[in-house]
Amino acid sequence: MNVATCLIVVFVSILATAAEPSEKKVNELAKQKFFESKVLPLLKSKCYSCHSHDAKQAKGGLVLDSSEGWKKGGGLGPAIVAGDPDNSAVIQAVRYNGLEMPPGEQLEDSEIQILVQWIASGAFDNRETLSTQPAEGALWALKPISNPQPPKVNMEKWLFDSVDSFILAKLEQNDLVPAIPADKYAWLRRVTFDLTGLAPTPTEISDFVADSSESAFISVVDRLLDSPGFGDHWARHWFDLSCYADVQNNTLIGDTWRYRDYVIKAFNDDKPFNRFIHEQIAGDLMPFDSVEQKRELMIATGYLSIGPWVIENYIKPQLAADIVDHQIDRIGRTFLGQTISCARCHDHKFDPIPTRDYYALAGIFHSSLTTKHTGPGVWSSIIEHELPALPIDDEKQSARQRRQKDLELELEQLRAEMHKWYRTFPDSTDANVLISSQGMAPNSENVKYELSFDVGPTVWAAAEQATRKGDSILIELIDAAGEVAKRIETFPHQWAAEKENPSLTKNVSSYVGNGKGMLTMRITSGNPGNKRFAGSIDNIEIRSGDEVYVQEDFDEPVDAPLRGKQAHTGLLVLAQVNYDNWKGLGINHSHAVEISPGNLAIQIFSGSRTIFKELEGDTEEATARLAKAITTATRIKQLKIELNNLAADKQPEYAMSMTDIPQPLDVNIYRRGDFNLLGEQVPRGVLGLTNREQRLVVPTNQSGRLQLAQWLTADANTLTSRVLVNRIWHHLFGRGLVSTVDYFGVHGQRPSHPDLLDFISTRFRVDNQWSVKQTIRQLVLSNTYRMSSMGNEENTRRDPDNILLWRMNRRRLSAESIRDAMLQISGTLDTARGGSSLGLELEGNIRGAGGDVNPPTWGGKIAQYVKNRRTVYQPLRRHPPSGDLEILPVFNFPHPNDITGARPQTTVATQALFLMNAPFVKAQATNLNLRIHQKSGNDESARLQLLYLLVTGRPPSESEAELSLRFLDSLAMRDNNGIVNPVFRRNAWEQLCHGLLVSNNFLFKE
Amino acid sequence: MPSNFVHRRSFLQRSACGFGSLALTDLLLRRPLFAREPTEEKPLQPKPTHIKPKAKRIIFLYMKGGPSQMDLFDYKPALVQGHDKPLPYKLPSLEETVGLDDTKLMGPIHGFSHRGDSGLYMSKLLPELGKHADEMCVLRAVQCDSPNHGVAERQLHTGNLFDVTPSMGSWISYGLGTENQQLPSYITILPGEGERNYSSCFLPAIHQGTAIQEVGMTPGRAPIRHLKDTAVAEDVQRKRVDLIKALNREQLVRLESDQQMEGVIESFELAFRMQTETPKLVNLSNETQATKNLYGIDQTDTNQFGRQCLLARRFAEAGVRFIQVTLNGWDHHNKIREGLPKMSRQCDKPVAGLLTDLKQRGLLDDTLVLWGGEFGRTPHAQFGDGREHNPHGFTMWMAGGGVKGGIAHGQTDDFGYHAVSGDVHINDLHATLLHLLGVDHERLTFEHHGRPFRLTDVAGNVVSDILI
């Protein structure tokens, strides 16, 4: 065995011991716990005053503040005989057997028993390591960051970036051979997911594969770094650490999204990371050049404001102490890789963080305001500040008014046009109108569905739409055979047109499935002879237990997003239905009626056969007319959005942000963390463990947040940049150079490549000027990143866990990438970005407002315009998510209360259940199937190519193609009469889409 | 013992869901990964205990919302006397409160009587449960550290107020494994919202509580989330699973073996088996009518909770280590005179039925039943006809495996507000539960974030007075 191999063996075996908590270690820990929690307090309180180095003169020459002290003992020899209490002088003394210690007041029996037990079990004493001088080498992270030269290597042609030298040097030293480069497909998919969280598109794939120049790689990386998806993805890494959520417990806070958008923008703008840190911790205290910048600086401090606060805690000093504790914990772990919070109740057990340092930091945060008691009842809320209004000069102001007028005029004209168009359709006596936004699933036998809908009051829109007594709405569930499975006719409770006094009535009905497959829903006028008006429906929902199959709010037209008030007539609604047994494009004339502020009911007006024909495009003329109508309708919606935005511009805006209290203060130590037990006062300051020479001077009139932020990013701080670049490395390579990414303390893992870590830290700080994008760019263009993830028997034997990076780690997609990429691949990803995601304008989405005990809560309805956006724009609660977002916890998405630098990655059968059966996944398979059919016509081979490119980022291998086609052929093609049914083949493709979409080919980055 | 007992038990033990190997790989990236993770072959295999166990399993009847102790178990003559009189004590000055302006004492809303040979005082609202007084070990001075639902609930379930830590069921599963490899070690029946309370958190995912979300009241509804794909015929589903496996295998051939990917492949096969086997677990049709009546399944008020309790017995019988049953609705801030009798009706018969049934099957000796909420309520009225949360001293009770019956441990003050003696903090409760199961709470640890964690954090004393 050569030396290098030998070293590896030693290295690996040492670590193996560390990873496996042995029985012995467990016992050690128990002893340690006993010593620290029982023995040490006793020694400190009863013995130290006379027998310690701090005592003026150690009595009898005996000191008990280190194990060395009692081993050596005083004038009477060793004070303790480990394992033999009866022969230990200390025990004899406390028993008042000869000596009488402590003099005056004998220990309680239980206290004596503690000492006896301690000595009997071997007198565990770890006080050397408790002192502020940890074992040599243990605190590597506190040593100054070096700037090592890239080492010499043999295989120089392998090098691209300096990073490669460090990696290759270690590989060569250990007789490991770097893996061959990944093929272009695998590399492109890897880098696209790593940088943007999405899959490469077929065009991006073919462009890259066609470009054989070396610069092809560079242009891909630059394109990805410049795409908005970069911020969407990397901001999410930041939210894993910053406990971001949109809803505080379940109560409402409307403005968190501003912080979310700020972070995304910061990553996309490549804001220097030191500046990013300063702004988040102390933005409100920083100078600014413009109103825009002032707003940004205020919003940035949402970093500290937003967190898992128990705002209903009615013991407010406790709430304050807990918030401060979390803020300290977050900063400690995120930037310093330290568990400072441990020092809340006692000096840190193994890292050099005394309780004093904790309360020095606590003073800073107690001098800053996060929440206040606002009511109702016991509740506090996160403090919001009004943002300064963006300046509007006169010119802009009048331009806006002109714009508003123009828009209103155009809107009026278009509406008139639409009205005219509606009237060209002859009335029909047997019109049907269909509304169903999605398939109603699986209707197995005996499953009970509950159908509920709100029937709205009617309000006049035009004279010919008056409602008559006896008019009704009919909702029918149609089974696979086209039969009406359930018919619910509703005569609205308040049918008469009462504009002044509108109200809704709810109708609930149930249906028990007959096992005959999919259901669709049809809504028609209940009175077929009615030329006028069918009624109005506000919300429709079909559910079975918790499973929601259909949910339609009608708060917006179903085909396109429109927010805000629509209390006008003349709105066009297009409803498309795409199911095998009820194909067609329906159109109906409807009115959106405001039935309560901000909420609308859609009045369904009769459609007609003629319209259906028209929409099916029977004649060229009809097609053209329809196209015109759709354009007009779309334009109307745009106009209204713009008008709404113009109106909204004038509203005051708020952000959660921090401020200092008027008279900042130092705090006292809370003994044992209890705010009722005050110890000494500690001046505000920072930890002594790194850049000690830079002692913090906090002006008396400031909290110290600004100074803290500057201290974090000072050159002398040995932790922050190491911790940050290690996080970047972790996200790109699947494991940090320090694998315990949130913990760089004594019990953390040592870096696998210490020189490399220092090299990247220095480059990040000095050369790249804290640029995250530049740092990522260098890393992903390296040959290290380009290696394939293929195994190699010899290497596997030597370094089975790939610690030295002889190949790329194979990684599963993150929860949000699984969701986002599924939507992207199926063609339904909504690329809209930014803004509030709570849909507060939806009826019922603000619950319990105006109560005197509890604040309003968020109703949890996700607006249509948010539903298919990327995960980072979805509303995030501190409760388990429901609906489509259920996927997140299933795949280890972190709980928003937790600080999670490295997500655990588990494989459990519940994930497979989700992938096989969840409505979300099935819907994506359906959509994907539609997409590949639309694109490929009847060419099955082209269709398969497209499917593979979309899902796996590469064409299928020969055997995969064969396997796939064999699968298609294995499914039935003929109906009961033996006739080949093309629908069956299409369904088989859907199963193939589903299968591939949940296979490892999709789930893993190779 | 009924003749079908063995049959049913062996059925449940045989039902081949393979939960025992549910967690196929568990790569906790935040734990050191330098060395190959010791992948336990069978992480749920029964493990040796530190001391001789008195109980083999726990059924925790969780009364969510905080039941009123002075109306149910903690009889206070002074409170009866003091009804509608001004408070003889001060409210804590640091607490912001609501609905307590001009609050007065409120006597128990219903009569009490002595029950059993032991003569335990219990409310007449619990007539059936009273028949088991001599088996009950009532803890009258339980304490927790927060008056807020979310936080107190977390403390009760995880021992921890704020940090994200594993629930006690997960700790117990981790420490002891389970007797039946075919079932999850930890099952929670109708937990409602509150996934954090049965989360394995940083412990391996196999120790996560499995939520049963349907107890046979809605025909066709799956007992476990996403268990079924009802739109696709079963043979097509089978072919689809085979396709997924074939696609994954094909990839592995190309790449070489990969532990994590192999885990995924296996997970699909297991999931497919679960689809067919799991519904049988919650099917109560082979229980006798007499048994169903015992739990009140024949009555509207008790149908749902009765089913939950009966399922709990079935799971206990089958060897599940920790079973939680949740009954929500005890948060009576107002109208307690209507609300509490209603909840008591829902609770009384099923719980009494469970104790009877466990006893007649010989299971009560090694099954510990624990009943209680996240906190209790105040002796003074809130909004005139309700009671506010009270973490300072409230009642929980245990029965069965290893605890004395017919005793009351601990005392609150004259009004039932604060514990005055024999207090049992949640950490003590957890230490005691672990002790009964044979586990030393100070030795059940897990390394996380660079330090060992345990259910009882740095506290907890076993309440030895109540042990047999």
C-alpha cells in the first residue's frame, strides 16, 4: 500500500468513527451531560469560591476548576479517586467525615449523591475542552483565510479554472483518475437546473449540441446567468436560510412579497453580497440617493422582520426574547456557521462563545423593533412602515391622466363593439354553456363527491336580461358514456333583481360515483326556453373529502388573468373544455357583477348553437369574426389591468422593515435564558471568536445593526466568506467542501479541500468583489463541474463516497424544481413574476376580519393568476401546504421555520405514491401528452424524440425507444367490439408521458 | 380471548405492506457524509431497552384545544363556593389578555362524584369513563411553558417550544423500533392539520408518523394520502409501474449502480403494494357488533371517535409502537356549558370502550394509555361563559402498562389554577413515558447541528411515585 492510499484509508476510517455514534460515544455523551448539568453547577456554586483559580487564595492548595486540579489535589494528595467515591477526599469532606466542606452549611443529601455518582462512574470531566482554548486545529475556521497558489499537477491539459488544479492535485496524490467529461446533453441539463431550477428547452438543447466551439459552454452559462430564472432559483436557496413565509402563523400579512422580490432582484442584479448583507441587516440605517433606493433599503430589512414569531404569545417580554434569539441564531448559522443560540442559557459547550457575547448581540436586536402588540386581543403584529411614495412630477402626473382618459375611451368603444357582436347571434332555445376549468377526475365506485356552489343574486345589465320567476341554473355531471349522472337544479333564493341588496345562497349536493371513469360538468340555463338569462354562479367546487377536483371562483374570466374589480357589463368569457366525451369550445355572454367589494359573480347568459359552430370554425368568415372578438376581449382585459394599476399607484404602500428604538440599550444577561432572572449588563457588541482585533464600537444612539453588518463582511472576519462560498459549492456539487454547511464549529466536519476553500473565499472577496454570479460562473465552467457522474470501479474502491470529487455527484432535483419543471415540460408554466401571491381580492380569502379576539386569517385560495407560477412565487404558509403545493414537503422542501442550509434527501414510498397518483402529476402528464401530440402530428417517432428531449434533456437511446414503443403496444388499442380506437392509443401515450415524467431520468441530474 | 383474535392479529401482522422498509434510503445531507452512511438493514427492528420495560406501546388520546380540568377531573370545593365572586388571586401582570375584564370565578359547570373503589372524584359528564376509575392514574399538576396552542402543542408532541425537532412518537420509534415490520411504527389517526406534530424531523424519515386520514365513514376514500389512482385501470397501473421500473433499470445499466436510484426503484414497487394492502387495515367489517357498540360506533355522537379508538386497539394489537388518536374541539373560550358536555359525550364512551376492550384482550397490561390536551383552562371565566388557556397546572391521566391505578398524583391550588405539589412538567411526562417503555431519556440521543439532541432536551425527571 502506498502512502497516499494509506492516508485515505486512515482518513476515511477516522471519519467513519465520527459518523457512527457508537454505544461508547452515547455513554460518553450521557456522562458529559450529567457532568455539565448536575456536577458542574454544584462545584461552581459550592466550591469555586474557595477552590478555583479565581479564588483569592485556593484553600489548601486545592483547585476544583479543572480535572488537573483535583487529580493533583491539595496538601492532602489527590482530591478525587475516579471510580472510588468512598476513598475520595472530596466525598469524605462533604460528608463531614473528618474535614467539613463546605464549611458552615453541609450539602443536601441529593447533592452529595450527585458527587458520589459522578465519581463512581469515573469522574468524567471535560473542562479542558470547555475552556476557551480548543484543541489545536479544531477551530480551523477561525484562522485567517489564506490565498494559496493553485498547486502543480501532472495532467495540465485537464485544467480550465484554478479550481481544477486544487481538485486534480488531490486526485493525483491519491491515485484517482478524474471522470471523463459529461456528454453535452447531461452537462446542459445539469447546468440549466443548477442555475435556474428549470429544464433546458428542446431549442436550447439543439442549439448547444449543434455548436461545437468551446465558447458554446460559455455562452450557455452567460445566457443562464442573465435569465430571470437565475434569481428565482438562487433566491430560493436564500429563503431556505431566512425562514421566509407569506403568512404569519395563519394570520395575514400582506407585504412579505416585497422582500421576496427584493431578494430575487438582488440575485438577478448580482448585487455584491457584502452589500446584500448590509442592506438586509441594517438597510434602514444606510444612506440613500433616491426614493427608490430608500424603499429598497427599507424592504431589505424584511430579512430580520420575517420569521416564525409566535405573535399570539401573550407574555410579550418572552415574545421579544424569542424573536431576538431567532435573529441571533439565523445570523450565526447563515453567515458564521456558528450555533450562537446555544449561549442563550449557558456558555457554549464546545465552541468559544460565552453567554456574554450572546447578550452583547441581544442588546443590538433588543434595540431594534420587529413586532408590536397591536391587537386584536393578545396578538402582536410585525411592524410595517409606509414606503415613501415614488416621486411623480407634474409632467408624469398629467401624462398619467391623459393615459387614463385614453384607456377609458378605448375601453368604452371596445365594449360597444362587443355588445354589437353578441347581438349578431340569434337566440337559441337549446343553448348550452359549459364551464369547467379542469377535468374532474377519477370517479371510482362509491366515491362520494360533494358539489357546492354559490348562487348569486342577479343585477340588471341590460333590459333584455331580466330574470323571471322560475328561472334556474342547472348543473349536470356527465359520465364517460355521456349520460347525465347527476342533475342539480337551483332556484336562487333571492332571484329578484336587487341591486341594492345582493346576497349569495349556497347549494350543496352530493353524488356517489358509479365507477365509470371521468366526469365532466355542464352548466346550463335551467329553463331551456329562456331567451334571457340563466342566473349567476359565484363559486363552484367539487371535492371528495379533502381532494378538490374542480374549483372555480369566477372572480376572473377563466381564460386569462384579470385582477380587481369588474363591476361592469359586457365581459366576454371563453370556456374551453377538452375532454373526450364533451369536446367543444363554448362561449357565453356573461356579466361580472360585483356582489361584495372586490368580488364578482358571473352571470351566465345563454350561448347558442350558432356560437358553437362559429367557434368550431365552420366558415372562414366565422373564424375571422371569432378571432376578432377574442382579440377585442383580450384587449379589454389589458385595458382594465392597466387602469387598475394606474389607480393602485396612488395607494400608500407598506413594507415590513426594521427600525431602531429611540433610545438603544444594553441588556442584562438572562440567567438560564429566563428574562425574569437578570444577570450583569453587557455592552452591545459582537462575538469575540473571529476578527477579535475589530472590537465593535456602537454609538450610544444606534442599535449596532449597521456595525454588526460591517463586522460580518470585514476582511478580518474568517468565517463569513468561507461559509458563503461553501454554500455555493454545496448547491453546485451536491456537497459542501465542508459538509456541515451550517456549522463550522468544533464538532463540524473539516473541509475536504482546505486550500481550495480558502482560494475560492479570497477570490470571491477580493477578485470578484463579492459577486455571486462571477463565482458561480467560474465554478460551473471548470472541468471539475464538467465531469460525468459515471462510476469507475477502481476509484469507487478507493473513494467510495467521492469525497475528493473524482466524478460529479448525481443529485435529485429539489422539490420546487420537480414541480416547476413538470409545469414547464407540460407547457403550463406561467412565467409571470413578482407581486403579492395571496390573492386577497378573492372572495373569502380574508377570513374573520373585524373580530375582536383574533386577527383575520388567510383563506388559502390560490388565485388563477398565481397557480401555475414558479414555486418561489407561490404563497408559503407556516403550515403544511395543500393542493398542488403538497408536493413540496413530500420531497424535503424545508419547513419555513427551520434554517436549512442543506436539505435532507430521503427516498420513501410516499414519494412514489405521490408521483403515481397525485392529481398534480396526472394533470401534467395529460398536458404533456397534449403538447407532444400538437407538435408532432401523427409521427410517433418524432413524438417520442420530443417527449424525451422535453423530459430528459436528450433523445432516447435505441433501447429506450424500443421499450417505450413496446409499452404503448402492450396497452389495449381496441374497444369491446374489437375496433381500433385512436383515443386508446392517445391514452396509452399519456401513460408513457406519466411514466417517463416520474422516472429517475427526470428526477435526477446526472 | 375471542376466537378470532389470533386470526385478526395475524392478518394485520401479515398484511404485506412492507412499511418496515418504507424508507429506502435516507441520506441526511446535514449529517456527515464523508464516510459511507451505516445503512441499517431494518431500521424498525425491535431494539434492546436500557431498562426492563413496563409497557410495550403507547396509545395517546390527544384532546386538542385544552380540556377544562376543573370541570372534569380536578374538583375544587373552593371554586364551587367562589362561583361568580371576584378573583381571590391576581392575574399575571405581564400577560396581555382578552375577555377577562371584570372576570369572576366560575364554578364547575357540572356535578362531580366519587368513582370506583378508589373513590376518584370525576365529573358526571364522564359516566362511562368513571367505571375505569380504579385503572386511572390521574396527574393533576401537569405543566407546560406556553399558553399558546401552537407552541404548547409542539411542546407536548416534541418536548420543544420553538426549534423544529422530532415528535415523541418518532423518538420512540427511533429508540425502540417496532414489533410488526409490516406496519408503520408510528400511526396517527385523523391528526387534522399539524404535520409538525408527527414529523420525524431530523430523525430518519422512516420514523415519521403515518397519518390515517379516513376511518371508514366515507366509502371509497383512501386511508392514506395519494393512495389511489382511480381513473386508471389496475392492469394499466401495473404496466405503468413496470414501465417506470424498466426505464429506471435501463438508466442504471447505462450509469452503473447507484444506491439512491435503486432506492427509488424499490419505492415504486412498495408503493404499488401499499395501494392494494393498506385499505384492509382500516376495514372494521370483521369486528363484532358487540365490539362496535362498546365503542359507540352505533351512535352519532361517538361514531367517529369510536372508530378512531377501535382502530387504535387494532393497531396496538398488531404491534404498532406509538398510536395517536386526536379529538379536536376542547378550546372553550366561551359557551363552555354547551361545548364541554358535547365534547364529553363524544369522548366518554369510546375511551371507556377502549379501556374495556384492551383489558378483556389482556392488552392493558403492556399498553400505556395517555389522555390529555396541550394545556388546561382557567378557574376564572372568559367572556362570561368560557375559560382561558392555562399552562400552569392541568390534568392528564394514564392507564395500563406500568402505572398505578386509582390514584391522583399532584395538586393544584384551591381553585385549580397553579400546580402546588407533585407537578409534572411536559419534559417529566416524556421522561416517564420513555421510562415505562424501558428507555432512559438521557440516553436516547441523536446528533444534529453538531450536538446530541434528545426528546427531553436538558430536563426531565421520571415521576417515580406513579410507577408500579
